[in-house]
Amino acid sequence: MLFRLLRFVLVLAIVASAPLSLDAAAQGLDQVVSGVVADQQKILQDLTTRTDNLEKKIQEDGDDDASLVDIRLQLEEMSRGALNSALAFRPRLSEINARLDQLGAPPAAGQPPEPDIVTSERQALASEKAEINAVIAEAQNLSIRINGLIDKIANMRSELFRNLLTKRYVLSDALSPEVISDANDEFTGFYKAVSSWLAFAFKFKFQAVLAATLMALCLAAVLFVGGRRLFGRVFEADPSIEDPSYLSRLSVAFWSTLLPTLAVGAFLVSTVFFFNYYNVLRGDIGVFLNALVGVIAVVFCVNRLANAALEPRLPNWRLIPVETGPARWLVRLTTAMAVVIGVNNFLSVVNDKMGSPLSLTIARSFVATIIVGIILILMGLLKPYKAADGSWRPWPAWLRYTAVAIGLFTIATALLGYIGLAIFVSLQVVVTGTILVTAYIGFLSARAISEEGGFANTSIGRWLSTNSSYEESALDQLGLVVSVAINLMIVLVFLPLILLMWGFQPGDIQAWGYKLATGLTIGSVTISVTGILTGIIVFIIGYFLTRWFQGWLDGSVMARGKVDTGVRNSIRLAVGYAGVALAALVGVSAAGIDLSNLALVAGALSLGIGFGLQNVVSNFVSGLILLAERPFKVGDWIVAGDISGTVKKISVRATEIETFQRQSVILPNSNLINNAVGNWTHRNKLGRIDIKVGVAYGSDVKQAHAVLLEIARGHPLVLKNPEPFVLFTNFGPAALEFEIRVFLADVMNGNIVQNDIRFAVLDEFADQHIEIPSAPRAVVETKKDEAWPIDDDKIEVDFAEQEQAKAEAVAETKRLARSGRRTRKPDPD
């Protein structure tokens, strides 16, 4: 009774406190949600303020392409932030909608009222949902506004690029005498700026300048000396080789251009970096130095490429089969063109930084384009080939006309006032042409390496062949890998350079790289290169971990535990399939692929199974059954129909059996499950063999029985228990038939034992004068054919005599007929 009273009081207390607990929980939840809404509203307000500032900056920096790109990157980041603010409420909205569905619609008029707690909860959820929707709408509106600004920037940049190419300048101002004085004033200002910086640097930053210079020189020494030691054979032509292969010439041309250029570029960049690190550079000098670094890098790269392709000193290493004199002129003209373009770009930076008059800029660009055009025409009119009669021959028509046409086009556009277009064409001819030629040589080199035997003919391939155990097939496969790596490196290095040369900014490449990494949306499918690569890497790691675990489990655990070979094979296969399947699932998940999207693939697979994959699935399931039940294992001697042999491998589709003739037979697993299979070594290798022996009638049967039993007992491989047995089986038509039955510990030795016992039977029966009869054989007489005549001449003579006798008889008959006589018949006897 007391317990019932206490339970009643406890129930009343719970009921009384329930509304208070619900109210407290609701208040706590409201506070949490209100906090999240407030945080997101604060984020959106900050994004709105930044958007306003960037919109003003767009109007201010509308003529600066690099500034517009930087603004676009900031806007794209803000757009992602606005979308993240909207997505932050998605889980809570799902909960609210689910709860509203559970509560249902409010009662209609005339229906019983619902409890107040349900009404208040529905109203609170609806109010919270409206508040969240307001924040989401604000985020979406902000995202739409940001995307509109991004589109506006794209239109402004397109307009800037069109204006650059199509704007026409008045050449009268550029060719006026005032340009000379303007150039003199600018040179004076530039000299003062550089000299003042040098005075400041040596007076106040001498130690920093010295440290930065020494560090850059040390890095340059390491790059040049180390690179020459490591890759000297790769990018240096060997004068002692009289007839180098095409692959060797391609490789030397490519790497002798790329590696030294990278080394020089690293040295120049490190110099600028250390100067900035020690605060040696000021604003204008830093801009000048960066421009100078670019000019030096371009001129060096062009000069290296021209020397690598033309090789004025080593004609046998020359890629382009021109004469030595024209080769030297081509190198000089190409380098001069690169110097003109580089100096023009450097002076354009100086003009922009120092605020030079427009006439000076036009004059500088005009002179540069005219010089480049003249150089192109000279290169096109050059005669680089020598005929057999000693006369000089020009370039092929298409190449000659192309070079002359580009040169004339550059000069004509400059004379017509389209300086921007002329400079753009000149820059593309020099820089983009150098990049494309270098990349093309690299692609040719990669293709030559990928051919059969190509990598083995390289210096690295010969070194690997001498100092390692790689065979020709392995070197060919390694050559394919190297070829793919070279092609990938060329794309990653030269494609951004080409894009930069064609007016794109580093921010554009950065934005494309981000989109490529985070995902490209095609319809409703999002493809993420980073996710795919991550999934592949995770699968590869999982695969190798599985293989390592298989080896460790088999070699360390089961081998030490003396586990049967068949059991080890089954466990190893099961672990391998499970590990690979798990690695595939984890890799797919890491790639960001929703496994629920594979339902369509599973449906298609099921349809395929229903139509044409029954046998495949049947064999797969049968393989799993064989691995689980283990009716036979690797190493067992089985008999399946007409096939008898040793099991070598059990997979999920088929089983490999090696016959005693060393023939490998692949049997589908379904055949082994559905048909009878004999296993000589299922439980153990103990087995019995039977040897039949015939004894002649009239022999001492008991003596023969004793001899056979003694022979069976005397063999070392025959078991004593069960003991051997000799059975008198039958009175045969030609012999008394005996059968020796012996048991062996390893039935696989049956052939050896049978062979030994048969030899012993022959020896013992001979000693004991016991005869082994043989079945009688019928004597068949064969009719011999007449021998072919040997004397062919005699036969011919006999045949001729017979023919002559017949002819004489015919002639005699005709003569008698003409004379009217009748031939007399012979008298009868």
C-alpha cells in the first residue's frame, strides 16, 4: 500500500512539472536559434558592407584589369559565404518542417479545439521558420547581387581587351620632336630614382643587401652546380657522339631549355624575395625589379631555345637541318627580337610608374613593333639551306610567307596607329611562340620515349638496364609512365604561361583552379577533380594496406600457426576481397559520390544479370560457397568428370586445376558445385591403391600369394596399419587374378609405390619360377604385293615386240584379203 501511494505521488509530480520543463526547453531552444540567426545576420551585414565597398572600387579601378580580377576573386569568396549562411539553416528547417508535419494542420471550424501546448508550439515553429526564411532570402538576394557584380566585371574586362586591340592612336604626336625631350626627362627621373635607392641601400641597408645577394648567389650556385652534376647528361650535348638519335636530340633540346630557365628563374625570384624579406626594396624600385626579372627570364629562355634547336656549334645535334651560318643568324635575330620586346615591356612599366606622357608610350611601342616586324621579314627571307650545286635555298613557301605576312601585318598596324594590336601580336610571336615551340619539343620527346624501346635507348634507361634488374618490358612500361609524367608537366607548366600571355590574369587561373578543385556542375551532377583524386588515392592506400595485411596474416600468423595450406588460401582470399571492397566503398565516399545515386546502376546491373549474367553470378556465388564450405582446397587431388589433377587456385569465378601432364584447366565454379567431385585428399592424404597381378594356371597359388604379400609389406611407403592385403579376386580366362591392396600415408605417392611393387613382382616371380601369362595373339598372314619391276628397259622392249607382232598379223591379214585367199582353219583334233 505504501509503495502504491509513493508511485501515485511521483506521477503527480512529473505531470505537474512537465509544462514547466517543456517551457524551459522551448526557451532554451529559442535562445539557441535566436543566437544562430543573430550570428548569420551579422555575417550578412558584414558581407553587404564589403559588397558596397567593392562596388565603389569597381567604378574607381575600372581601367585596371588586374584590380578587376582581384575584386572578382573577393566577390566570389563573398558569394560562397552568403550561400553558406543560407545553408546553415537547412538542418533546422528540416526539423521544423518534420515537426509541423507531425503536428498537422490546425483544427477547422466546428472541430474540437486542440491542446494549448500544441497550438503554442505550432505558432513558435511557424514564427521561427519565418525568421529563418527572412535571413535566407537576404542571403540569396546578396548572392544574386554579388553575381551581378561578377558579370559586370567580366563585361568590363572584355571591353578593356577590345579597346586595347582596336584603339587607334595619332602618330603625329608620337613622332614629334617633343618626344625626345620627354624621353630625356623620363630617363633623368628614372636615373635619379635608381641612384637615390642605391645610395639609401648602401648607406642604411648594406648588410641586408649583402646578405640577400649572397643568399641568392648561393642558391644559384647550388642550382647550377647541382643541376649540372645531376642532369648534365640530360641537357648537355655530347660532342663526341657523331650521329645522335632523334630522341637524344629532342631530349637535349627540351631539357637544355627548360632546366636552365627554371634555374635562372629560381635565382631571380629568390633575389627579389630576399630583398623584400630584408626590406631593401621600396615601392617603385620593387616594381622596376620585378619587371626586369621578367625581361631577363624571357630573353634567357628564348636564347636557350634557339641555341638548343639550332646548335650553331654542333651541327650533328641540330634539330632543324639548316646550315651553320644561317643557324647563327637565326639565333641572333631571335634573341634580338626577344630583347626588343623585353625592353619595351620594361619601359612600359617605367612609363606607368613615373606617369610619362602618352606620346612617349606610343613612340616606344611604335619603334618596338617596327623593329619586330623587320626582324620577322628578315627571318622569312633568310636562305638557310644549301643545294647540291652550292646554291642557297629559302624556307618552305608556307613558312616563308607566314613570317613575312606577320612582319608586314605588325608594321602595317603600327603605321595605321593600332599600336596596342601591333604590340600584342609582337608579344605573342616572341613569347607565345617560344612557349609553344618548347612545349611541342617536349611532346615529341615524350612520344619518342613512349615508343617501344625508346626509353631503353636514353641515358637513364641505359643506366637502369646496367645497374638494375629491369628487363626490356619493364623499361618499356617505365617509359610509358615517364612519358605521361612529361606530358602532364608540360601542360601544368606551359598552359598557365600561355594563358597569361593572352591577357588572362593570375587571378583567373586561380579561380579556374578553385572551380576545378571544388567541382564543376554539369546539370545535376557535380564533378570534383580533387574529390576524384582523393577517392583514387584512398582506394590505392586501402588496396596496398589490404595486400600488406594479407601477406602479414599469411606469412606471420598462419604460417607460424601451422595452418593448413587450403585454409590459409581461403582466409587470404576472403580477406583480400573484403579489403578491396571496403577500400572501394571508402574511396567512393571520399570522392564525394553519394552511394544512393548508385541505385540506378544497381537496377541496370540487376537487369543485366536477369538477361545475360546468370552464369557469371552463378559462378561467383559458387566460388563463395567453395571458399566457405571448403569441399576441396589448394593442393588437393580432385577428380571432376574426365579431369584429374591438383587444385592450384580457387577464385570467385573459376578454379584452376593442374593435371599430372602439367596442363592447367580452368573449371567454372558452378560445375564443381552442381556435379560430383572426387577428392583424394579431402580429410587427409591417407589412401589405398590397388595393383592387379595375373598368375599362370598350374602355379603354386599359395606361394604366389605369400610372395605378393611379402612384397607389399616390404615397401617403405606402405603403412603397417591398416596392413596391406592380397586378394585372390578371380579365375580369369587366361590367368589366376590377384589384387594387391596397400594403404599409403600420402596417396600422391601412389604412382611411385605401384611402379616399385611391379618391378619387385617381376623380380620375385622370376626367382620363384612363377609365370605371369600373357593373352594369346592370333597370327595374321599378310599378302605381300608383287615387287615393282626393276628392269624397266626390258618391259619396254617386250611391249614393243608385242605391238610389232600384232601389227604384222594385221598387215598379213589385209594382204591375204587382197589376194583373195582364205585362211585355212586348223584341223580339229
